[in-house]
Amino acid sequence: MTLGTLYGIGIGPGDPDLITVKGARLLGRCRHLFVPKARQAADSVALGIVRKHLSPDTVIHAVLFPMVTDPTELESRWRESARQVAAVLEQGEDACFVTLGDAFLYSTYIYLVRTLRQVLPGAVVVTVPGITAFSAVAAATEFPVGEGKMPVTIVPTADDLSAVDRALAGPGTVILMKIGKRLDAVLDLLERHEALDAGVFVAHAGMADEVVSTDLRALRGRGEGFGYLSTILVSPQRGGVS
């Protein structure tokens, strides 16, 4: 039996034109496209980004990756999604799976590939890297992520902000991802570290509703409106963004 190939494509932060040439070419030729959704009734953000690159006869498969923490439910969802992908590959057909940003940076694709290796051990997987959200934020705000030997720390925010606190106490640039409703708590922490004047904020980078701010103080009380796709770059040692 000849298996098809799964192409995992990082589609960047939100601008369809920031998808790599290789990614766009694969999207145009793949008959089967798997897109992640957080809820059954929700639209797929990723699908909206890649739609202009698809062939008219592309078959779209939605796979559910709910934002829950229960490990049993998550494992069940990953296995079900992997089975759906395996069913296409076993027919000898290629498939693409799209994910925001880069495919191996805090992505659902990581869990899909890991589970697919269990469900279909002989699966052929090719991964196409994508532009990260923080790279788009840096470009939009002229914020140098790394200079010289300065370290860079990436932290996904969580309800427990202890990891963020530790990162801000260290040297170099700190990249805070997936902020959403925790924005006010993050701003409080930045204020305690005297870093409010050393950061930039972008929500929905590259999308129609993009928000760019170099005044972090003006963001208080707006966390719910920005949602999950928001990023802060901060470098306390710089003493402000030039």
C-alpha cells in the first residue's frame, strides 16, 4: 500500500501573502485540506487565511481541537483527528494541515503529528515552516527581537504568571504569547518590573482587525476584546522602545 504524504504548513500570523511560496504551492495542489477549529460551530481562522491559495476542488476537513485542559478529552480529540488524516493518507492521497504561525511553535500540529505516528506508523510527513506571530509584531513595530548576544525568551502566558515573572527578571527580550483575557494581569506584572515603557503590543497581526500599540498603558481593560491572538514584546533592559 502506497501512502499519501501529510504536509504540515505553518501559514504565518494572518496575512495570506506571508505564507511561504512552498506552502502556497502545496495548498494549491493538495486535494485534501485539514483545518483546525476550537469549536464545532466556530469558523476556522486558518481557513480564512489560506482560502485564496486553494484549488476550487479542494476538499476541506475540519478537525476539532477544543481549548480544554482535560488530558483525557485532549487525547481523544488528537486521536480522532489523526484517524481522519490517516484515512486520507491510506487512500494514497496527499493532505495538507494548516496552522497559524510556525508549525512547531505552540501549535496543534505538534500533537497531530505525534498521534499520527502512533495511528499510522508509516506515515510520511513533510513540514513547511511559517513566519511566527512575534516576527510579524517586530516588523510592524520596528522592535529588534535580538541584538548582539542578547538572549530571547518566549513565554506563553497562563493563569499562573510565575513563568512570565521569572522571564521579566532575566536579561534580554521577552516574548509573551497567547495573552487574551490575561492582558490586565500581564500589564500589572510589567508595571512591577518597570517595563511598561519597554514593550510593544500587537493583536491579530496581519489580519483585517490588526491592533498595534506602543503605549501599553492604553491597553488596560481591553483584554477581552483582543482575544487569544495577541503578543507583547518587551525588553526591560532597553529602557524603552526607540
